Amino acid sequence: MVCVLALISSCSSTKFITEDNCLLKSCAINCEDQSFNTKSLESYYAQRPNSKWFSLMKLPLGIYNMSGRDSTKWINRTLRRIGEEPVVFDSVKTKKSCDNMISAMKSMGYLKANASYTVAKKNKRAIVNYEVNPGTLYFIDSVKYVIEDETLLPLLESKAIKGKMLKKGLPFSTSNLDAERKRIAQYLLNNGYYKFNKDFIHYVVDTIGKSNRVDVELHLIKYRSSNNSPETPHKHYSINNIYFRSGDGKKLPLRSRVLINNVAITSNSQFCSEDVQNTYNNFARLQAVRFTNIHFEELPDTNLLDCNIQISTRKPNSISFQPEGTNTAGDFGAAASLTYTNNNLFRGSETFSVQLRGAYEAIKGLEGYQNENYIEYNVETKLAFPRIIAPFLSDGFRKRNRMKSELLFSYNLQNRPEFHRRVLTAAWRYHWSMSKKKSSFRYDFLDINYVYMPWISATFKKEYLDDVSNRNAILRYNYEDIFILRTGLNYSFSDSKNALRSNIEVGGNLLYAISNLFGEKRNAQNQYTLFKIAYAQYVKGDFDYTRLVKIDTKNTLALHFGLGIAYPYGNSTILPFEKRYFSGGANSVRGWNVRALGPGKFKGKDGRIDFINQTGDMKLDMNMELRTFLFWKFNCAFFVDAGNIWTLKDYKDQPGGQFRFNEFYKQIAVGYGLGLRLNLDYFIMRIDFGMKAVNPAYDTRKEHFPITNPHWNDMTFHFAVGMPF
């Protein structure tokens, strides 16, 4: 494959370049001042060279040059559409790039910045080198505020000016100046000045007689409706009446109480821009609302505003169907889900949904079992309220805290060749977010899981659960009925570069305390029970962080770190199967199939029970993925994954699986590979081909380092929807 890529990229890059033109081969920015960040100026290029896949090879240009000159042929048009047209050197755009860099440096505070460029041409290729000279950085020496509208003086002198952002010693940059304009404008907009904007603020700058110092005057001028209008004092406005209107002219399908509770704007109070934005945010949270438009009307000869809130709603009912393809340890299957959603169940934007899901998987290699296939059915119902539902809370608290309450019930039926499992779940949760900080929370107030095992294969029971010589404690624990009562808190943060998720949950503590308090008797396994069913007791914490580093417009480096630890105690000696970690698969170390790695250096040898044995109490994932744009909606990725799982206790059925500080780093598995992504905007489909590089479960040196002796058995194939991290 590498040879093919190299052949394509080596195709004559100047094939379509005429004799009097040159291909723009590369651009570079040089600066004698090593402390100046030249990378910050690359975004001001008016013309860039052809893009490179993985920042190494100009394959898009190579694909374009593989086409013939006859544009009427289908193959030539296709290759040109997939590829990238050669970038012809343009001296006008190069000069514009130079001017852009000078303007950018001056806006940073380098008022005497300069730049030039040289062009080296050879074999119909042009190399452009920019030489930038930022010069001396200018700093603010003094700041003076000139408020021409005297009616604003009491307000500004008391609060806004005291918190001023422009101070002596700050770099004289346009970003600092503009930030102060925005701050004052926003302050006035939040305090009744409906018609104010930052254009009423301008600066006067004086550099005369100073080396690298600047005197700054901020002028806040009086109000003008147009350039020819007379100046008048800025007017202070208050809210008069609030009206709700339907976007389609029909009666609004929302209760009046719901409308009032989601409006942050209040009558008989001063206009506040922040209240307007909070109102938009509140209605955007309602699933029944499609969009909102808020319009203010000024009452003639007064300082009053009527607020008109126009609301357009969605259709109340929707049905969606989603097919899936699955590949678990080489066993292929299919799944499909059908979801019905009502977005306005009780006319309060309550969301009610019912999801039906079915899955089928062909299981190979299990001898001694009649049914060799896996069947799963699942029904899940959710009822979400766009408000907090809890006792003893005041109306004021409910209005200030925009939380969502969610009630969930689900029933899951799994039939495997070895066993039948039923899982019943009920949960009460709260969701809330902090829009300005890009953070969100989920609090699982109560989450109940009941796992019931109605049937276990006689063959499996005889060989693994009842045979004293082959008894497996982990297996036995996970093939018993169990009750899980837990509570947990989840936090997530996301912006354009960073994504952070953390979760902590505890299970069984409340039941254990009640059992102790009332002196309940223990069962034969020394466990407390509820309705004669043992309940799990554990604590579990997860941390997951992703960082995106933009290399250029076509290439991004994604770095990921994940850590999870769970510990059973009290009523449990082993974690429930649903709470244990596994490694390998499409979102972990992709050189291994799902549940095929770990724990530690443990090597699974029995395909019938490895999916149980290859689980642990601790998980570590470290991933690096270089993502590049290919063509149309296709992207490619080269990845390196590392990680494993471990147990915190020494289980005899998982030899070599316990975490030890002096050993764990030797047991980190490493995989690498290539992936193809199809970005369909609303979801991403991806295929990953992973190879083992370092295998912690080995008998020979070749097995330990498959990167030096790759084999087809060391390759895995993953199909998934969505990005891995």
C-alpha cells in the first residue's frame, strides 16, 4: 500500500502547469527574532501549496495528475474531482499574504512591523520564503476614559470603569482594545441601554515622543440613530408587556406555565441583554420548540419596550429506524432499532420515547451446544422533563436552575449458547449544563439493575460451575442473580480542542448500611441479600481526556488518555460483569478484537469463557491518531494505540492479571493501523484495520513483538459508527 501511495504522489506534479507558470511547491515564514511565533502568521496566507496527506505526501495532487487531458472522459473527470487541482504560483496573492502578515503583526502591538518575500523558481516549481520583522512590541503607557454622555457617568464610574481591562503595561494590541469595548458595551446592554453597541466607543492613540509606549484615550460618544442625526443621551429602557406568539399562527401547544418559567425577561424591570440570551437558551432546551425569535417594540414617546416572543414548534411525534452491523471477535451479526418519540407529551415539552432493538450474531467455534447463535432483544422507555422535579424546592430555585429530570425503564433479553440473561433497569436522573463554561453534568440519583439468569447450559454448568477441579470463581459469581443499587455523578467538558469526561459511582452502600442497622442475616457466601438476591457493593471512577492539535487545514493530531478503576468491597469480592472493564475493540486498542486483551499478561485459551475471564477492575487507554482529509466526504487516519486492563485483586483464574507497579508497564499492549472514515455530517462511519505491535500475552519472542514479524493473524478489522474518541 505504501508503494502505491508513493507511486501516486510521485506522478509529475507539473503535468498541468503551462510553460509560463509555476507550481507553488512550498511556503515558509522566517524571522530573526526567535521569540516571535511565526506559526501564528500561517493563517494569513492568501495562497497555500497543495495539501498533503498526513502532512507528508501530496497524494490529492498526484490523483489529479493521474487524469488525462480529455475532460470529456468519465475517468478523467472522476480523478480530478477526487484529487486536488495544482496550485499555480500567483505573485498578487503572495503580495497580499505579505500585507496580511504586516497587518496582523501591527494588530498584535508591533506597530513598526515589516515583511518581505523572495521566490525561488526551478523546474516549473516555486518556493516562497517570507521574511518577517516584527520590530519592537508597544505597550500601553496611560489610559484615559472620556465619557461624552454625562448621563452614563454615575453607572460607569461606580462599577464598569473600576474593573477596566486596559491598564498600564499591557501590550498595545487590537484584541485588548476590542475586549474593553465589548465589556463596556455588554455592561450597558445588561443595564437597560437597549440601543447601545460597541460602535459608540472609539479610541484615540498617541505615540508622539515615546519609544515603545502608547497613550490611549477611550471615547464613549452620545447616541446617534444615523450619521446625519443629532447627538442625544443614550436612552434607558424598561420592559412593559411580554407577548407569546405562535410561529405558524396557530395556538401554542405549550402550557402557559411552561412559557412563563422559561422566560428570563421580566415585566417592569430594565432591559437586560443577558436575560434575552438566557431566554433563547431556555427555549432551545425544549424538545418541542424548533426555533425562537425575540423582538422588541419601542412604545412611542416612552422608554418602554414590548417584548414579543415568537415560538415555532416541532411535530409532536417522530419515528426513526437505525440498522447496525456488528463484528465481535470475528463473529458477524446485525442489529436494528426502532424508536418512537413524542416531544410534547403533557404540553410541557416532556419527551417520551420507546426504543425497540433486536440483534443477531452468528457464533462459531462453540462445541457441545445446541444453539450456536446469539439473540438479543431490548425495550427501553424514557420520560424526560425539561425541569427539575424534586420535593421541597422553591419556585425561585426551580426557575434559576435549568435542569432536566429523566425517568428510565428498560428490559434486556440475551440468549447465548452458554446462558440466558435478563436485565431489568430503572433509573431517575438529573441533567444540567453550564453553557458559558461548556460543561454539563448528569447525576444518577437512583439507578437499579436486576440481573436474572433463567437458564444456563447443562454443558457449561457441568464444565465450569459445578466441576470442583475446573471451578472458576469469576464465572460462578457472574452467573448468579444479582441486584445493583447505585448512584453516580458524571461531568463532561468540550470545546473545539479539548474534551473531558469523568464519572464516579458507588453501589450498594445504602443497602449495606440498612442491612447492618437491622442485623440482617448473611447467606452461605457471607453476603447480605435483598429479596434473597445478593446485591453488589463497589466504587468506580473513570477519567477520559481528548486533545485535538490542528497541524494545518487538512491534518489534525488527536491525543487520547483514558483511565478507569473499580473496586469491590463489603458485600462483594468480585465486580459484577456489567461493571468490569474490557480492552480491545473499535474504541480501545484496535490491534485486538473486543474483549480479547488482558488482563495483564493473561492469555485466554478457552473461547467459551474468555469473554468473562478477559475482564478487569482497572483500564488504561492511550491513543494517538493522525487524521487527514482525503477527498469528498472521506477522511483517513493513522493510529497508534496502547493500553490494557488489570485486576486489583489476585484471582487464581486470571494468572498474570493483577496490577503491580513494578510490572504493569511491561504489560502495556501496543497496536497500530490505518482507518477510513466516511463523514455524512449527521454521523460518521469508520473502518479501522489494526495490527498488533507489542503483545503482553506471549510464549515466544515472536509473539511478544509481532511488529518485527507481522502475520495476518495479528490483524483485526473494526467497523463502527462515530469517532473512537
